[in-house]
Amino acid sequence: MESVFLKLGMRLVHGIRDAYEKSATFRGINHLKTALTNLLATSMILRWLSDNSGLESAFRKSFVYSLSFENKRSSFKHFLLSSILIRFFLDIRVLSVLVFIQIFSYIFLPTPLSVLLSVGLVAMMFLRRWIYEEDRRPKNLVVVGLYLLMIFFIVSYLFSPIKGDGLTIMIIYIATLLFAATLLGTFSDRRFLEQMMHLFAGIVLLVGLHGIYQRIVGVPVDPAWLDESAGGSGIRIYSVFGNPNVFGEFLVLLLPIVFAGFNTFKNKWIKLIYAGIFAIGGLNVLLTLSRGSMLSLGFAIVLIIIFKDRKYLPLLVLAAFMSPYIVPESIIDRIMTVFRGGDTSTSYRMSIYTASLDMLRDGFVEGVGLGNFKVLYKAYAYSAAKSFHAHNTPLMLFIEMGIMGMLAWGYFAFIWMREVFSAQKYKNAYSYYAFAAFAGVVGCSIQGMVDHIFHNYDILFFYIIVMTFGVIAAKNAKDVANEQEN
């Protein structure tokens, strides 16, 4: 049954509407609407704003259009292409060689020079894509994530009340991320990917031989690197990195890719070379006496064996049982201090973590700004433990960039992992390479839980480059699978 109150309410609403439509206010608003419509219809300004033909004609005659990306007959482009030197350096083969030289030389050159070379190569890659009108849109969301991180680094510096070394750090971060982003937009073929693998293997071989040389002849060792609980003696190699933990982090990043090369290349001589390089790199990890590197590399290789190469599972179990009899006692003692506790490095870090968490509470939302940790640390330190960073990469980024910066990092990490995992349903070598890059990044990130791995800019650069390698490998894994289906 229909409600009496509902009927009365509806009649009241209709009555109000009818009264309004008969009122002078309603008629006045209608007249005003009609007048405005007629005015806009005859307005020269509106016609000029809504009709693009005149604007496009004027723009095509302007000097700006001669430089625009869309102009296929730009005189400026013709001028650049008339130069044999410019065409030579923008040739994709020459650019790839320059990129490889930059990656190879990064750990040997001073950071300012390496950053300058990165920026120069970025400019060249952008120039090539503009002149040859290659697609400049992001190829995938990973590039979007890289640009998002750049924005947050800029914001973190600009809105920081204390400047410190923030400008220098921001430039280094942005140069590294921009280099990776333009690399992804310029190179994606399989030949480039395999050449990058050989480059990684060559770098590991070179720094590994240098590390063995240091172990043979002996090198100066900072007493702070040695635990008093372990007797405070020993030699820890560091190759060209100046610190054994940093050297270990570098090897953890690249050795899983070398391991993947050994298991996927068909040529027996290449397999033999990769096996030797992996053995040299693994030996160097042990000789760094870096517990974090040993455990991180072990975890990375176990990941690869379980998810990509189960034929090694029996060997893995055998190695676990035989390790107490094969691995030198000094190395076993070094690893076991992680679980026993009480060593000086652990106590040192705990003191820093306590102060770092206090700093985080005060800058949870906006962060303290890039490069400002070491400026503020003295005000938060509980003991005489000195530090330039929080000895924990996620914590350090959180302190300096705040919650929004961490969300940007989380987004970038998520889309990168999704890109790599999307290729794992395909059974080919490139899928293996992508997962090897993932294993290396995960292993290095585990070590980043007890050290700020990005404090060393060589590690920052190779961390991002290995992630870039993983994206290129994932793309090729999908391409190969699609070719096989067709």
C-alpha cells in the first residue's frame, strides 16, 4: 500500500517546482543564459581559442616548430645529420660501445667524472631518439618508476631546511636513474643483453684477480673492520672498492648473472670461462670475510637453484653437509658470529640503529632531507659510535626521504619485480637471466639490512644497472616466447 505521507511529499515537491518555473527569477535566468550563449557564439576570442587551424598555421611558420620533435623536415635536424661526427656518435653500435665503456669504467673512475660521463651519454641517447624520431614514450612502468624516484629526490632536497651534501647526492642519484631510464628506452635487443652479460663477467674477473693479488701480497686493513671477539687479526681484501663489505656487495650483485651464463650458454669454452669466473668471484667473497656478503650470495644462489635450476639441489645438500670440513675455520667462525652475537660490529650497529629510529620519529612524514643524516646524527647519538649513515638502507632512505619517498621506492620495487616475474612463465635463457638479476638484487638488498649499500655510489650504479638488465632480459624472454608461438 502506498504511503499517504509519500503522496503528500510528492505533491509538495511538484508544487514548488511549478511555482519556480512561473516565477520572474526563472525567466530572468533563462534570458541571461540565452544572452550569454549568443555572445559566446559570436565571440572572436572563443572562436580563436576553439579553432586550431589558425594556431597550427602560425606554429608551422615559427622558428620553434623547426626545432620541434614532430617536424620531420626540421632544418635543425638536417643540420645535425649533415655532420659525419654527430652521425657517427649517434649510431646505435657506437652508442652501445660507449655505454659499455661507461659501465666498465664506473668503478675505476672518480665519481664526479663517472657522473659527468653518465649525463653526457644520457644527452646523446636523447638526441638520437629526437633526431631519428624514435618512440620517446616510456616502454614500461619501470621507466615511470625511475622518473618518479627522481622527482622525490628533487623534492627531498628542495624542501629540506638543512642542505648539507644534499645537492651532490641528488645529482648522483638522478644521473644514475636517468642513465638507466634512457638505457631502457634505447637498447632492448638480445645481442646487447648478451654483451652486457660478458661485460659483467669481465668486470668480475678483473676485480677478482686483483682481490686474489691483494690476498697474496697483503694489504693494509682498517682495525675497525676486524672484530675484537675474533682476535682482531686477519686480512680482508677489497680490490678497487676500498672496503671489503662494499666489494662483497658488488660481487653479490653480479655473480648470480655469471652463474646464469654458465648454465645457459651452449659453447663449452664459454661455459668453462664462466665457471672459472664464478669460482674466482666466489673465492673473493670468502676472502672479504664479509659475513653479510657470504650469506647474501648463498641465499641468491639458493633462490636460483630452487626456482630455475633444480638439478643442483643434490649438490646443494651435499655442500651444506660438507662445508664444515671444506670451508676454513676462520671463515666459519666469522659467519657464526652473526648468530652468536657479541661481536663489536653488531654492538656498533645497534647503537646507530637506536639513534636512527629517534631521528626517524622526528622526520617520519617529510624526512630530514638528502645528505642530512650525518649532519643531525651527533644530536641523536647515544654513544661514541660515529657514523655517516644508518647502516640499513631502507631505514636510511626512510629517514632522509620520509614516508612518501619510501612509497615511491616501494612502487618502483613492486613494478620492477612484477616485470621480472611476468617473464618467469616462459622457459628460455632470457627468463633465467631476468631471475638471476632478481636474485642478485635481493641478495644485495639483504646485505642492505645491515649496511647502507647506496652510501657507495659504485654499488648504487650497479644496483640500478642490474635492475635494468633484468627488465631487458624479461622483455626478451617474452619476445622469444611469442616468436616460438608464431
